[in-house]
Amino acid sequence: QVQLVESGGGLVQPGGSLRLSCAASGSTFTIVAMGWYRQAPGKQRELVATITRDGRTNYADSVKGRFSISRDNAKITVNLQMNSLKVEDTGVYYCQVETRAPRYYWGQGTQVTVSS
């Protein structure tokens, strides 16, 4: 089992920045990848960015050049630096980890609202 605790998020004006963090605990030695997904009102959950244990990253086209994902393997955390935020970035952001099984675990979600 892996437990995830997210932090960050909130309300920001368009063009602003936010940083999300997610700390994992439990059977963290089984984690092979960590990432962030988001769900806007009335829409399906979608991938934002992922990062593997060896640092390979993948981004949604809509966030490339604006968002940056990073991880701390010692602290078992994954961070998402979000810059140049747009109204369409609004949604609930979820941390997810993939284990070797593979199994997938989700955080409780944190709200990001971009509005003037």
C-alpha cells in the first residue's frame, strides 16, 4: 500500500504560478513512476505530467513549456511547478503513483483555481 498526501494549490490570477507537492509513504520502494492528473468540472480526468524513477518525464501538450515536474527520490515526493497559469488550468489536481505490480494509487486531490 502507498499513501499520498498532497499540498499546494489555491487561487491564482492568470499568468501566476503555483507549486504542488505530493509526499508518498508506505511501500514506496515499489514505486516506478509518479505524476499529476487533473479534472476540470464536467470533464474527464487527464494526464498533466509524469516522471519515472530514473527521471524521464512526460507532459501533456497543453502544459509543455509552462509546467515542470520533479521528484525527490530520497524524500519520495513529486512536485509540480506551474507557471504562466491559464483559466483553463483550473481543476482538481491529483497525485498518482505507479508501482511495479503495476498498481496505481491516488491522492485526495487539491483544487487549483485560475481566475481574475
